[in-house]
Amino acid sequence: MRDAFRSWGHTADVYALELDPDLEGDGRRFEDWRPGTRDDVVILHYALPSPLTAALREHRGRRVLLHHNITPAEYFVGWDPEMVRICTIGREELGTLAPHVDMGLADSEFNRRELEGLGFGRTGVLPVYLDFERYREQPAPVLRQLLEDGRTNLLFVGRLVPNKRPEDLIRLASYWKRFISPDVRLVLVGKEPRRRAYFDALQALAYEEGFTPWEVVFLGHVTHDDLLACYATAGVFVSMSEHEGFGVPLVESMLMRVPILAYSATAVPHTLGGAGVQFSQKSFPEVAELGHALATETRLRSEVLAGQDRRLAAFSPRAVEGALRSYVDSV
């Protein structure tokens, strides 16, 4: 987004409370930020409570909020008391910003409706801005070779947190292994939880279901070329997530031409827009049979991928950049 603003002749920077090492010298630290003039536009990407909220209020120019959603606190009860507190405060803090912004944008229609319900007067949808070219790079050859061993790989990409229900993915893979084919592997890509207890419980469940570490694979956070290797070798992308604000891996799966099988909840139906295969009941036998059909039946797989290809146009850089420019021009 910053690069797009600069290409239109604006001075633009990204300020953050923390910078990953590979962003040093690119992004700017929040401590360098100063409230702007009436001619400046500030966009706050809102996902958690932080000092950035107060900074937005202090700005005297135009103010835009971009809502990425906050996981409901109840998902962390019993696992992470600190996340319960943070998510509760974050949702309360979000509502206080309604009178202070000129526009409330959201990365999905689901999130936009949430803003509307909180009293934000002027709202719109701006999908997550993905660089399609990065997904045409070469996958990591070593991981790709390891995963291409004849098994059907069920892939999920996302943080290992309770709202994404990785335990349901393990149960799905268990049914698949017992009643459909033993040659199946569940590949979970994403950061491990802050608290060890939930991750330990997932590993224990996989063990109890009779899986080896090479049948349920926790890869953690991976490099981009390793991520591409996971998509390149996936038979099906499966999501059991019960709360998504947008679902970037859904768009990534469309880009990498992996058929999607997803629980239809929160933002998922808005992001898929009728693409992929969605289900509303977590009946593991039925979902597993659907997944197997997507992985093995050529005609069905081709039809689903064609639908995903059509939907992908809504998230193209050109489409998102056009929406972004229209919103910014309007303020």
C-alpha cells in the first residue's frame, strides 16, 4: 500500500511498534511518528489494542481505520489468560474509535458489518493486498521432495490457536487414515501458540489418534519458499477455522491452484464468494469423503479450481489498488 501511495505522488511511510529484522530500514518505528497536519491522512491497521489508537485520535488530519478483526476472547479461555485480556480490551477499544475516523474500512464484508454495528458511519471493504508475483517464485526443492512421497497432503496455513480448530483437522485426518486411505498426511504451517499448553494438547491428540510425527507435521513459521513447497504438494487445503477476519491462506490457495475445503463461518464465505467447497456442519466422515473426492477425482477438482480462478480476480493487485485509490481520494 505504501508503494502504491508513493507511485501516486504522495509521501508515505509505515510506522510500527515493532519491526522484524528483515524490515529494518524499510518500515519506521512508531517512536518517530508525530501527529500530522490537516492535509495528512493516517490509516490505522487495527488488530489489537495499542498506543497507536491514542495516536490516531491525536492526529488532526483525516483518519481512516482498517479493521482486521480481533479473535473473540472466549476462544482463549483456559489456554491463555493474557490473550483473553488483550482481546477483550481490543474489542472494547475498537468501538471507541467510531467518532474519531472519517472512514472505517475492513478487509472483508464480515468485518465491515462489524464496524457498522459498532457505529462507524462511513464504511467500505478493502481486501488484503497480496503481491501475486511472489507466489510464482520457485518452491523450496528439499521440502517439496520430502512431501512428494505419494501421500495425500492435507494442508492448513494459520496460527495454531483455538479459534482455528487444528484439533478438528487432526480428527478429520484420523477418519481419513482409518476409513479412506492410510496414505494421508496433515501439514500444519503457522506460528505456535504463545502458551505451550495448547500446542502440547495438539501433539498429544495426534499421538492418541495413532499418528507419527511425519503423518501430522507441525512445521511452525516457515520461509516463503517453504510455504510455496507446501502449497505445491497439497492435495487439498482444509480449514476448520471458526473465526476468520479475512483468511489470506484462502487466497493463497487460489493462487497456487489448491482446491479449498472450508468450514463456512465468519469471513470465510465472504472471502470465497461461492468458490471452493464449503460445509456448515463438521461431520468428519462427510468432510473427509469430500476432501478425498477433491484430491482424486479429476473432473471435480478441475471444476472447483476453475471457480477459484474466477474468484481470484477480486483480489488481484490491480483490483485492490483501484479500490484503495478510490477510498483515499474520497477522503
